[in-house]
Amino acid sequence: MSDSAKPPVLLCDYRAPAWRVTDVELEFDLDPAATIVAARLAVERDPSEPAAPLRLDAEQLELLDLRVDGRRLAPEEYRFETDALTILLAVPRARIETRVRIAPDTNTALQGLYASGGGQSRFLLTQCEAEGFRRITPFPDRPDVLARYTVTLRADKARFPLLLANGNADGAGDLDGGRHWARFVDPHPKPSYLFALVAGRLESIEDCFVTAEGRRVRLFIHAEPDAIGRCGWAMQCLKMAMRWDEERFGRCYDLDVFHIVATHDFTMGAMENKGLNVFNAKYLLADPERATDDGYRHVLAVVGHEYFHNWSGNRVTCRDWFQLSLKEGLTVYREQEFESDLASRTLRRIEDVRVLWRAQFSEDAGPLAHPVRPDRYSEINNFYTATVYEKGAELVRMLASVLGRDGFRRGLDRYFERNDGRAATVEDFLAALEEANDVRLSPWLAWYAQAGTPTLEASERYDAAARCYELTLAQHTAPTPGQPRKQALPIPVVVALFDERGARLPLRLDGEAGTAERERVLPLLTERATFRFVDVPVRPVASLLRGYSAPVRLRWNADADDLAVQIRHDDDGFNRWFAADALSRRLFAQALASGAPDARQLDVWTRSLAQALADPALDPALVAEMLSIADAGSLAEGLVDIDPDAVHVARARVETALAQALAAPLLARYGELSGATDAQAVEPAAQARRRLRNACLAAVCRADPAQLPLAAAQFAQARNLTDRLGALSVLLSAQAAGAEEALDAFAARHAGDALVLDQWLTLQAVQPHDETVEHVAALTAHPAFRWTNPNNVYALVGAFALRNPRAFHRADGAGYRFVADAVARLDTLTPQVSARLATAFGGWRRFEPLRRALMHRELQRLAARDALSPDLADIVGRSLA
Ligand code: ARG
Ligand code: ZN
């Protein structure tokens, strides 16, 4: 293994900081080639640590000056190493002054201070989470050191007219030599990862929001000149988020100004820096010509997410990075609720569950599995994962369902009140929920500590004579790396019972008196439990795990006709889809095992979906989701010795069988939805109609390629990006005659629009064709692609590696080679991106022997390289372990 792997940091080694920093004054002389950062830190020793030296993290800094209480230190009074500046201090408090030089222009890691954009509009910005602040100035760069910041920026006025840092503005003016300055004071103590500055020639839009507490807040969005016209939707979303957090969770904003800045050069989605959020342009810009419906919804969700961090993350932050899910899981949950309240709850739930199954379950089933609260890491940036984010949100959702809406609100209020201005832990969170509700939640800690996806096995028995229905639930979690034995977890199983026409049946458990509820939570607290329902007049159809009430793999051999009853009648929209999905997975498994799905069950499935398609009362988005079967990655999840070609063929059989069985009604519905006059409307209802229309088009053309002219016509006439891309996707996957021309026409139409061209790259990267790998390799030379731009890399190489199992796993290993070469190349540029792409190899042991050997070889080839980044060394090391 490479020697660049850092030694792991362990949760059990946590110690409170020996030195605190109360106040920070920063002065920046900004210049892309060489920026000078002067820092003045007021530090205080913890009395219980009389011998501890002051250790400041420092990476890639050129130290120009170092003083303590005004006196320049002699060389023997400090140590300056590659990752730290250590000062021996005899006094209990001191003023530390440092001056360092850094080079934003050559910072392709995009951590710390770096430059974005090109030419005239090149501007400077920062990304500090998780450990980027140490690349700006020497500092105890850990989230439990909270300080008050005063920041002064100086820069050339013509090149950098806009200067921003966290907090409220506190003066500005001109300097000699065409330079100017601006000062900012952030009254809220914060950890260094929330620091941010921006300097550039950006354009701005402004709006205003009055909080429920009566504070008048100026709202700004800043973007490059060609993008500023696309920020209106984000501004609307911001105001909706601010109002929603007040109404739903009683949280108000706490500064006089709130800034958002858009950049095209960003490794992640966005960042919640205090009062100065920085966004990947992908999650901020939207207009009908250049954003899809999904794009609009993502802007809503991400603007909400970052804004909600102002409480869940900033006002209450994390004690250490092991607690990352404390802010991320909670904030994803809040974001999900926000979108659910404002758009479609059912659709958001389906999408979240699809992501959980595809990304989190597979992560949890391989060598990179880790608990929602990991207990060790060598590179924290590799833990911004589906487990910490999405599974973490599921844990919060379960707690909210157990406590009920009001109980959860009370608990969260308590959490914010108790921990305001502090760095908290998962225990603090559970304690607040417990106290406010007078319940015991300690069993839930196991969900945070234990990796792996529990399997929930359900079986049932109905006794007609006794009018009694027994539901037996059993749980099991397979071992994961470092956790050979698993304990039983509390699993809330929400159930309802129906008769075969969809009427509710009572839910009285044996021994209970009183009223029968319509839906209830069965708490499974042990390995296995049987729940006995009485007074059940007929054999019931059970609707289990309603709303996906726990992040488990449900194993339940429900009768196909019962699933059909649920698809037709369940009053939980999610479970209607869940039942349809279960049936399609069963058909897929049959096709994989024996070449063809069972004819009778196939008939049950297609008839159910035909009914859904014909039901004018059903949300078109839900129908579209029912028609879209799980992707190959999700279907293969849980299999061993995977043969990606066989998975592809079996999936295609099921998909084609559905399309053929429903060809006529699909075509009819497509026609009905085509007369829409709301091509530019972005309301959920208009989006839902487009979603269904595009699903119909795809199926119609799959059933009969003679219908492809419909796709060509839609492509030519489309008045929004959703319809244009939807049609293009159909043409490409059918390898239709006009597909090449359509691709070129699309690229010409959107030339110069990086975000749309990213989607164009992705569409080509996900085609399950044999020659896709060569095609993708060729596209890396396209002018719209740069290796230094993470959006480009994820759109092309990431989509190929993570969302095109057929082509990535091509039997000759060409897909693996291409991705491994890309990973190696990116590792010298942007290690975080390289490490994330390398996770495509993480599941190697689950494939058939040939693929397994080929993937293993690429991992070994990467491991053998010199000077791997710590990020990549960690992923490769854990994958091979
Ligand atoms: N806190 C950001 C969010 O809202 C993620 C930033 C992660 N950045 C990183 N380099 N690991 O989810
Ligand atoms: Zn977040």
C-alpha cells in the first residue's frame, strides 16, 4: 500500500481542545498568484492542560512571519512542519500573529482559497469544509473551536470590485494604487470550516426578507454576468426556505444580510458558510431554456438545504467530524420535508428511496461500508457519503415518526435551545429529543453506530375462523468490515390493512380494547416479533413499511394479486409505487434466473399499470415513476457474482414486456399530454405531466421503433429542456437514424452553456452500448470538457463509471481501464474528485470472477502508483482490504 495513507483518527481518542481561540482578525491582500494572509488570534489555554503546546494546522502555506504578543519568535520557539505549526507557550493566553503567502491560481484541489472562471470574470473564493481553512492560515482547524471573526479584504478595485466575507459589512473604502478594502464582522462564533470569502467582478440581484422576529434581511445572489439572469428562481426558493423554516421549525435568520455566490468550479453541491453560501452553479441557475424540471427542483432543495444549515450546522455545529451526520442527516431531512411540503411529497419520497437503494445500500454492502457515525477515518472528505447524508436522514425520519410531528418539533426546539453556539454530538441530539418527550431513545444509538442494511423479513398467517391475522417480523444484518456481529435495531414498521377492494380493515392488536386505528406503527425492537391482529373479518392485504418507514431491505413474498390491490388502492402514494416496484423486481429476478418473467405475474403487473395509466385522478408523476423500473445498479444490489450483461438483458426484457403490453394506452396518453400549453410552466402539476409524457414516449418507442419519429418530432418542437432532453435520450438509446444529427443540433443550440452541455455529456455517457467507452474517451477532447472542472468530470466520467453498469463493466475491461486512468490523472489535480470516482471499483467482490479479477487489477494498479493523494489512498486501501 501507498505510504501516503494518513493514520486513522479515532472517535474514541477525542479530546477537547487544549487551546481555544476566542477572536480572529484576518487581513487578506488578495492576488490570484500570491495572496498574503495576516492573522491575529486571541488564544486561551484550557487550565486542565498546563503542558500542551499550541498546535495550529497548516498546509501548503509559506510562513513569512510569526509573533507572539508582538514579539517575533526565534526558530527554537516553534516547529513548522508539512501539516502543522507548533508553538511552545508558557503563558495561559496570548496573541498569535502570523503572515503567510498562498497561491490561489494554482489551487486545483479547490480547497482553501482558489480561483474560478476564466478571463475577465476570473474570481477568488474559498471552500473550507472539512479541512480547507488550514490552507489559508495556521489555525486549530477543528469544528469544536468556535471564534468570532473580523475580516478585512484588500484587492485591486477594477478586477475585484465585489468583496465579501461572512457576517455584516463593517466599512469599506479606497486605497492607493487602484486598490480598495472592505471589512466584515460576524457576531456569531463559528468553526473555521464555515469561513468564506469571495472577491471578483460578479453581478448581483438583490431582494429582501423580513423575519418573523422583525429583522429586515438584505438578500443577494452573485454570479458571473452571463449567469445572473438565471438566478431569479433561486431567490424565490431562498425566500420560501426562510419562511418555511420559521413556520415549520420556528427558526429565524440571524444576520442583516445573506449572500449566495455561484461558481462553476466546485467539488460538491454547495456550502453553508455563515451568511455567505457558495453554490455549485448547477444547483443555483435555472431558466426554462437551460434547466430541466429536475434542475428546478434541485435548486429548490439545495437552496433550502444550505439555508437550513444556518441552524442545523452553524448555530449548532458538530463537536468533531465523526458527528457529521448530526448536521447533514438532519439537514437532508429538513430539505426533504421542505420540498415535500412545497412540491410533491410522494415523488420526493420515491426519489429519495431510489437513491438510498442505489447508492447507500450498495455502499453498505461493500468494503467502504461505515456507520452513519463512523468511528474512524483517515480522510474525512471521503465521508461525505450516501450513508452519512441519506441514511442519516432516514434515522432522523424514523425518530420523527416515532415521536410524532409535534413531539419531534418539541425535541428539535430543545436541541437548538440547549446547544445554541455549541459544538454538539449525536448524544446531545438524542438527549434533547428524549427530554422534550419523556421517552428513552438510547436504543437508537445503535442505528448510528452499526453499519450495514438490515433485512426485514415479513410473513403472515390469516385464521378465518378466529378472524385473526398474524404478522411476523424478523430482522437480520449481515457483517460489515470491522463489525462481525450485529445487534437488533429498533425498526418502526408502519402498517395498514385493506380488503381486496381497498377498504380499510381495523388494526386492533390482541389484548387491546378501544378504537381501531387506520394506520399504526409496529415497533420491532428485537430480532423477531409476532403481531396478532384480531377482529379481522377477511384475509387482509397488508401495506407494510408505509412511506418507507425504515431504511431496511424488505423480504416479503407477498402474493402478486395482493400487490396489485396495493398498486390500485393503497392510499399511501409511496406504497402504491413500492408495490409496483416489488412486482417488477420479482419479474426481473425471474427473467434473470430463467430467461423470462412468469407469465401470470407479468400479466398482473401490466394490468395494474394499465389501470394506473388510465386513472385520471392519479398524479401523473406517480404513474411515471411506476412505469420506470429500477435501474440496473439498483436491481443488482443484493446479488452475488453479478454478470452485468445478464442483468442488462433481464431488465430490458421486463421493460420491453411492459411497453409492448401497454403500447396502445401509452401512445394514447402520450397524445393526450401533448397538447399542453404549459411548456414553460414550472409548477409541480406541469412538471408531473411532462414526466409522464416523457415516460410514455420512451416506452412507446421501446415497444415499437417505428414510433421513433414521435421522438424526433418532440425533439424538434420542444419548448423546454426537459422535453428536448427526454426526446434526445429516446433517440440515443434506440440508436435511431437521426440520433447523431440530433446530438449535434443540441450541442450547437446550447454551445457555450456549460451546465446544459454537462447534461449532453451525461446522456452520451450513460448509453448502455458496446462502443460507449470509446465514445466517452473521445468526448474528453471535446471543448466542453476540462479535467480541472469537477462538474465536467462527474457529468462524463462519473456518469459512465457510476451510472452505466453495462458499459463500465464491459467484459474486455476497457471501461475499467478508462476510469482507472481518469482516476490517476485526476488525483494530481483534484484528489476529492479522484477519490469519489474510485468508489466505482468498491463493489468488485460482488461481480462474477472475470470482472472481479479485472476490477481488482485496476485497484492494484492504482495502489502501486507513487504519491497517491491521501484521499485516493484511503479509498483504494479500504477497497482492497
Ligand atoms: N456541507 C456541505 C453540504 O451542504 C458539503 C461540503 C462538503 N465539502 C467537502 N469538501 N467535503 O452538504
Ligand atoms: Zn449539507
